[in-house]
Amino acid sequence: MFGAIEAGGTKFVVAVGHINGPDEPPRIIDRAVIPTREPEETLADVLDFFRRQSEKRQEALAALGVASFGPLDLDPESPTYGAITTTPKLAWRGFPLKKRLEAALTVPVAIDTDVAGAALAEATYGAAAGERDVVYFTVGTGVGVGVLSGGRIVHGIGHPEFGHLRVRRLPGDDFPGICPYHGDCLEGLASGPAIRARAGRPAEALSPDDPAWAPVADALAEAVTAVVLLLAPAKVILGGGVMKQRHLFPCIREGVRAKLGGYVAYPALMPGPEGLDAYIVPPGLGDDAGLIGAFELARRALAR
Amino acid sequence: MFGAIEAGGTKFVVAVGHINGPDEPPRIIDRAVIPTREPEETLADVLDFFRRQSEKRQEALAALGVASFGPLDLDPESPTYGAITTTPKLAWRGFPLKKRLEAALTVPVAIDTDVAGAALAEATYGAAAGERDVVYFTVGTGVGVGVLSGGRIVHGIGHPEFGHLRVRRLPGDDFPGICPYHGDCLEGLASGPAIRARAGRPAEALSPDDPAWAPVADALAEAVTAVVLLLAPAKVILGGGVMKQRHLFPCIREGVRAKLGGYVAYPALMPGPEGLDAYIVPPGLGDDAGLIGAFELARRALAR
């Protein structure tokens, strides 16, 4: 039995399940939602869930995967590997999430970002099943990006922070953006709060022909174009609350086509159902992507 | 004995050498420069070099590595794997370089882009020796980018074309750029011909305080910032003819610092000798990086 945690700033989703093979998503046996409070309080409830599940089912955990909010220290050589680092949630700053879980449950624990988990899940069972080069954007309260290259989650000295890309601005658009660090970076232009600040109403309340959408789609198209030029992934997945506005997809695809200007002429980047319509896509696993990614992290931890 | 080819648009550099281990660059026994003409003519001279070397030294080639101009088809599943694709050099378009070399020399042949070869060489023996996450820019007639992630050369459905990144423009700069596809993409602003078009004189003739440099450094800083935000490599290497202007380095480092705006606060990204001065660096292997990368490709081909 594997354990999975999707650790978010407002809730921890915890689950146990079985993994039968690479062609079938994990079968979730039970799950619970734990509100995120102080670290010790939250962790106590998390541990309680896994201990009760093991007892109830008379089955030990084989490994645990965690897809977590961040930023995280993901350098395996670092003394603080698996800890949460400079989060604005002060009580969680420096909290050694991986180490504490390992010490308490005595199983292998694999941790990565929530969005890397979602990328991994989508590339294993979802919209990019079977692909080894995948980029996943989540566009919601913020903009997060997870990257898979050759089947491996990409980190260097840190994990991607591509939500802060300085996109080229749409000519004539002088909205200053809302990122406290950069103003008009991708997140400062295309996140839910940015759309609300621009339009004066939340994204969900805007009609598809509201003029506030054009600069949002353009900023996302800039970021996807940059990803295509640097990594040429097999698939780009756009998820998160903002992307539930499905009318954004055709605008972003057309933006990417125009911005590439015919330079990288792979069939996948041509307009149409076998090209960009299948290349820039919504997630296949819906809201469970992070949790399923956590199971996949657990499976890989055991396989190592 | 290993063979190596650095295949360029004006010349092919061919060499044979021995590789003693990972801590020591390949020992080059002999090399030659062959001018690039029509494919058949050029290939005949290349094959002649390797055959003569084998005879003369009574030693067979174990494997051959090729770091080539492109674009290349690098999809191992493609029927045209290892061929040159849409190059403006019409006679070379579609030329199956890898297959022809394999058929003629009957040794394993590994091929990748010239700039991926340079990245690999620098990460094995050069300015980023021992690092597994490295991005190499070559800034010359064009701008090429090679990416190593987890020690592996990154390709997705194609190889990086990040020279065509649509960088955010320096405010007030209205130079239209010279890229035939995009005008003011990175290559359209920062390549040698772009600098010449802007300044009216070649880059080598400009003094370090010429005002033409500021937008060049800024465009390169935009691209390096994007790379840091997406991949967070352990090292960024800037090579090629334009980067022989060493005064560009401090400007690019300062640009990256300012553009990150304190958001990703790793020690490597702080100003100073242990931070950005050691993070954004010139190549360590000089003009031999491509050729040494070709040897490393050959070594890896044999190890597989």
C-alpha cells in the first residue's frame, strides 16, 4: 500500500492506495482532507491518518509520496533536503517535511513540488500519458510550472519558478501587473488575482469576450513559446483555476503559432487537431493530478 | 581510438584521439580541417581522414561523435534520425549525416548539435566540470543554446532554438532587429550581424563604452533570466565570438540580478565572486569545446 500527500497552503489531501502497473492509475482506497494550520498540528493529523489506515487494513505503507507547496529545498545533497524554504507562511518556513514524515513513518518518502507532481501524473496517466518531455503550467492564485525531461523531473539548483518569467508585453497594454517582486511578470499578468485586479471582477465573472482576456492569453502564449524554444516538449498542459476558462486555449494556441513565426516547423506546432490543438491541452486528471503525482513519486521512491 | 567531427557550415574539424577517463580531456592524436562544400565531396574527405588515420596507426575507430550544425533530426525513432533538416544550405537539406558515416565506417556514431556538444564538453572537462545541469549559449553569427539536465542533453520533439526567444525589449530601444523570422528576437538583437547592423561597424571594432552594447547585454540578460527561472541550472556558460567581448559579462550578471528582483535567492545568484561571477561564465575549453564534445558523444555511444 502506498501513501500520498498533496500538501497545499490551505489543505493537505492525504490518501492510501494500490498501484497495479504503469497502464492504470493508482487505485485510491481511502482519502481525507486536513486543513493546513501550524506545522506540528497539521503533521499530527497527517500521521494519524496513515497510522489508522495501516491498522485498519493490516497493511504497512511501502512508501510515501508528497507533492507539496513550496518553495522546497530539493537538493539531495543539502542538509535541509525536503524542507519548505522561504514561504510567506512563516510558521512553515524551514519545516523539514520530508525528514519528519520519514522519521515518524519509517518508510521511504519522496517529495517534489505540487506542480511537478501534476506534471508527472499527467505524463504517466493523463493528457500526456507515455510522453517523457512534458511541461505543466498551473494558472490560479499564482502561476507554477513543472518540467519533465526524458521522464525525469527537472531541477537544477532549485525548482522551476517560471511563473515569474518577464514576458514581452502586448503592445499598448500598460496594466502594471500585481507581482510584488516584478509587477508585470507572467504571474503578475495572468494569475487569477491579476485578472481580478485588471477587470475589477473575478475571472469567473468575466464573459469570454471580455477585453481583459486578450493580455492574459498573450502572456501565457509568450511563456509557452519560450518553453517550446528552450525544451520543445512533446506536450504542454495548462491547468489550474484560470484555465477552466476553456476559451483561452484557442487564443493561446494562435498566439504561440504567431510568435513562433514559422521558425520551428514541427507538425505538432501547426494549427489544427493533429497540431497545436493536441499540443497545448488541458489536464486529463482534473483536480486529482497532484495526488496521483504523489503516488507516482512514492512508486518511484520504492523502485530506486 | 575515438573519432570526432565538429561539423560547421564553413568547415568540418575532424580528429582522432584517446579518452583515458572522466577526469582528463581526450588526448587528440591528430586533426584536420576540411572546408564545407557539397555533402558528397565533404563526406569523401572526412571518410578519407578517418581511414588514413586507422591505417597509419593500425588502430580501428571504436566510435565516432559528431557535433553538427543544424537543424538536425534528433528523434531516435524517426526514419531520418541524424539527418540535417531545414538548413538554408540547400545542398545539405535532408542529408543523412549520421547514417552515411555509420554505413561507411561501420562504428557507432552519435550525433548532436554543435552547441549541445559544447555544453557537454564544458560540463565534462570545462567551466562547468562535474555539473549535471548546465546551459550553454553561443553568441556569434547566430545564437545557439545547448541544455544539459541531470547530465543528459535535452531534446523534446526537437533541439533547443532558444536563440529565437522573444525577449522583453529595453525601454526606448526601437532597433527593429535583423532576424528574418522574428525581427527582434534574441538572435535578431544580440548576434554579431545584429550588432553590426545596429552600430554600422562590426562588434570587434566597437569600444566597450559604445552605446550599442547596452541593448545586447540586456537581451542576453533577459534570456539568461528566463533560463534560470525555468531550469535553474548550476552554471550558465556564454561563448561564441560576441562573448569574447569580456566587458559584456558584468553587464549581463547585473542585468540578471536586477531582472530576478530578489525572487530566487540562491547563493549562486547573489552578486560577487562566489555568486553570479562564478555562475555566468565564459567557456573553459575555448574553441575546442565542440570537438571535445564530439569525443564525449563518441565515448557515451560506446558506453551504451
